[in-house]
Amino acid sequence: MCVTAPLDVVAHAKDKCLRPSLAMRRCSTMPAIARHARAERESAALRRASPGVFAAVAAATPRRPPSTPRVVTRTSSPPSARVCGGFGGGVVARKVVFLVRHGEAVHNIEEKKAQQATAHALKALGLCPKSDQFKALVEDARRACLSDCCLRDAALSDAGKNQALSAKEVIHRLTHGAAAGHSSGLPFPTVVLTSPLERTLQTTNLVFPSHPNVHMCEALRERRTGLPCDERKPAKFIRRRPEFRHMSSNNLLQFDLDNDKEDDESSTPDSSSGLCVVVENKEDVRARSSRLAELLQRFAGDQAVAVVTHKGYLRELERGPLGRPQASEFGNGEVRVYELSLSGDGKLISKLLHGGLDATK
């Protein structure tokens, strides 16, 4: 890269009919410090040899104030830090987003019991816990347990309710400074978006009691495994519940109306709800989580938003759209906080503000 010589030297060189190309070639082959020293010597010599010409050139040459920074325009894109899905169209909004996993539910207790009992029996038979056969048998036991229709849309356990109350205290501590008018502290969520399953609705009620701006969102539900525990009740029944009546269920009602008309090959009729049971894989949930930016843009006037959802959804959200492929899975009742910048083309740029560790190998 050639460093341009001072303007006064070049201008005077032109007046004396010197050869600028030769001067530039010499400039390009010298170290930066040597070039600067040589330019200073030439400038001093020119002042002594032709003071009148130098003064005229200097007067005609525009001068940049010493304190003015030099602005360089780059045509290439700057390096990105944690750009999630790309960045374009300019940042149109920044939001503080509280991610909350529901507290422990009844089906979580039952599946742990089934896994532990099966693992104990297999060890007694001499099977290696690290073998594929061992892992497959434990997983089969877990799914068999969760196939019980009594666990359909499972509610929180007593421990899960306490975990939700602990999450409430965490959010209170994080937002206390802002609520008191101090500069420290995060803004309290003015909008709460929640999955429509029983365990997340109950968690929302405990973490944000009587919040005036809660919305049930079908897009935030757990991965649809086809198991009863991951299937919700119809919106027309949920909205009749007194404890959930203050929550907006318009999104859910419309989804149910549309879903009744769909004939999806991956769906099976569910006699207990009148809806279809759709089975999703992890890629489906990753794609669904990538639409969070679109969901947040519907609440343009809200600086802070809470999202109450599930482990599977949160895992795909963090490891995909939020750009943290090594993020550990959420524990029950865990709270993590991000600053999300929304670009004009619906992409996200994330910055972790609270909680969350990378998974250990």
C-alpha cells in the first residue's frame, strides 16, 4: 500500500515541473518512518529555497484541522461479531428479551423415574451405560412412560411452581434498578409471549401475575413429538379458564380454525381435542424458532419482552438463530436475558446479558 506524501510537497513538485511518478515510486519502496522523515527534509529545503512559492502554494492548499479525524469509506462489509442469520437492511429496533423455561411438570417427574428404573435394571444385567443398546432401551422406557394419556398437557408439579416463583425473583432482581428509576438494571418486560401448553401458562401466571399484556403464541410451543404431554388443549377451552382469561388467545383461536381445515399427511386425529397431532423433528423446531424476529416486530413499541417456552424450543433458538451452537440446555425455571437487534430484513443480532453457559463436552 502506498502512503501518499504531504499535499504541500506534491503541489510544489508540480510547480517545479518535477516528475511525480518518480517521486511516488520512491515513496512506495521506502519504510513509512523513512518516507515521513524524507518528506519533512524536502519540505524544509523547499521553504528555504523558494519561500515565496511555498507560501503561495500553502495559502492555496486547504488545511484539515488537526483534531478532525480522517474518515475512510470502505466498500467491503465490516466483520460481524454474533450475526444471527445474516445482517442487512439496518438495525430498526433493539429489544431486551427475557427467555424463561417453564418449571418442572408432572411428566418430567414420571419420565425421570422411568429412566432411572430402566437404567438400574440394565446395569444389573451387565449392560454398559455408554453402549447404544443401553441408551436406546432407556429412551424407549421414557417414551413408553410419556405415552400415558393421563399425562396429556401436563401441569406443573409442586417443585415446578417453586421454580417459577424463583424465576420471578430473578427477573425482579435484574429489573429492580430500572423500576426504581436508576440507570442500572434491565427494563421490565411490557409484553409476555407464552407457549399455550398448560405448564407454560401456569409458569407465566406465577412469574408475571396479572400482567396486562400476555399473548399465547402457537409458534412458541414445545416440539410436537406425538406424545400426549406435548399436545395442548383447544383454544376454546383454554380461554374459558378463569386463571388464563386475561391472556390474549386470538392467535391460538385462528390457528385452531385453520388447523381444522388442514389435511396433513404427518398428522393423526386426536379424539380428545378434535385437533390433529403433528410430529415435528428438530429441524422443524429450528425453522419455527427462526421466526422469533418476525414475532417480536409485532411489538415495535415495547423495549423489553419476555418469552416463556420449553427446553426443546429454547435449545434450537439459541443454537440456531441466536448464534450460540454450544449453548447448554435450559434447566426448569431458568432465566436468560439477551439484547436482540432486529434488522430491516428480519434478522437478529444477539448479545447475552444474563445467564447461559456453553455446554461442556
